[in-house]
Amino acid sequence: MFNQALLRRIPELRECMEIIQIEKGFSADKKYIIHTEKNQKRLLRIFDNAELKQKRQEFMVLKKMEENQIACSRPIAIGEVDQLGYMITSYIEGEDAEIEVIKLSEEKQFQVGVKAGKELKKIHQLQAPPQISSWYSRKVTKHQRYMEAYQNCGVQVKNDEKIIRFIEGHMHLMKDRQNSFQHDDYNLSNLIINNGVFAGVIDFNRYDWGDPVHEFLKIGIFSREVSIPFCIGQIKGYFGGREPDEVFWQLYSLYLAMCVFSTVVWTLKTIPDNLDDMLDKVYTFLEDHNYFDEIVPKWYRNEGV
């Protein structure tokens, strides 16, 4: 349970009336909903003091998002108390879209997706600082690291050689891709729905810089299992109602293919008990693409879009 005495030492929360812990997600942060005397809600994150520098960067990112009028939490305060770091942001009213979206009609699911896609497009307006190295160099290095770990992990994905050949034949497409802000976990579990409509984006703590198309792989892994109308809406919204071109689908498929191996390695390291579940997701999107004989997934081709 949270130390109430510690809470009172955070200047911005001295008027706190109630604190409720949020038990959700894989983040090491402790998260709490704070109710103030002025009947306002705040989101409080408590984290190890060693992360404060990184968290200050995240706080500045939220300020940039606020300037660009992104529908997300507004940064209020960041600091440290008793060797712990804290961040306070506004609270977005609503419920987890992963749960709420399936309660809606397919048309409303699609419309939530359209709004999510438009919001993602706005997020990508923020460009990487000049000191950030190219997306190609960073992604290739990371992929090579994952491949080495995969080859030594003891788990083998069906037809992995075919997937590897597809990756090697398409990696050149990442050259000269733009270095934009990436939420890097843009899926239904990090979106909020309020009264049946899209309300905002949460959890920017995994942000990165790179190719905007990379954001869409979370559709293929997670969101497509919950709501295909939402996924189609997100793509349509992002592209202003137009169909994405072949380069988009080639890159989307490339990133999904690379994700086969990073998913195995990450799961074994982080949540090994969930390996079977994650492999089910991997095989689902591999079948969506017929092991990348097709770059446009079945769920998109078959919905009459």
C-alpha cells in the first residue's frame, strides 16, 4: 500500500482526498489515481530514482504533445521524494479501449479506429532530435541482437528460415525512413474510450524515434484479435480515407516479420509463463500473411475495404 505520509510530501498532492492503485500493465512504475479536494483526478506514477532522467525526458515529450494538441495526459509535475521519483499528469476519463470497443457496434468500432488513426498521424508530426542516429542503423543493430538471442534461446518458430529470408530481402526499405516520434505501444490497451467515443492516448513511457509505419505492427499482433473494424479504421484514419500504398504494406510486413523473433526473446526474458499465448499471437499474424507470401493481411483484404 502507498505510504500516505510520503504522498503528503509531494507539493502538488497535498490536497489529496483519495488514492487508488492501478493494477494493470507490465510497467515497473507504481500507478495511482488521485482524487483532489477540488474534485479533480490526477494520475500519479512512482518509480525508481535511477529512472528520473529518462522520466524527465518523457515529461518533456508530454509537453510537446500538449503543444501539438494531442488527446493525451497533460504533464503537471515531476520530481523526487525519499529516493523515489514521481510524475503527475492529468487523468483521461473513460475506460480501457481493449475492453470497451467490443461493446460497440462495428461502425462505432471503426469510427474509434479512425479517430485513433488521425491522432497517431498528429503524434508523428514530432521529429527526432538531430543527435538521434538513423532509424535504419538502430533497427538493424537491434534486430541482429534479437536474432543472436533467438538462435540461442531453444525455441524455434515454424518456417523461421522463410521468415528470415523475407526480412533479409526487405531490410533495405528501412533506409532513409523518417525519424519521427513513436509512441511504440499504440494499441487498444493504451487507448481510452469514453461514452462510446475515442477519448485519448495513455502510457508514453516506451516512446522511441523512427519510422511511423513501425507503430502499426501492434495492430497485427494485438488489436486485430480484439476488433478488426477498429484496425481498419485506424489505417483509414491515418491516411485520410485513402488506401495505403505498397511501400506501407511492405514495411508493415517487414516489421511484423522482425517482431517474430523479438517477441520470442522478449517473452522468454520478461514473462516466460506467457510464451504459449505470445506464440499463438505470432502464428496468427504469420497466417494472416501466409508466412509473408502476402504483404497485405487477410483481415484487411477480406473486409471489403
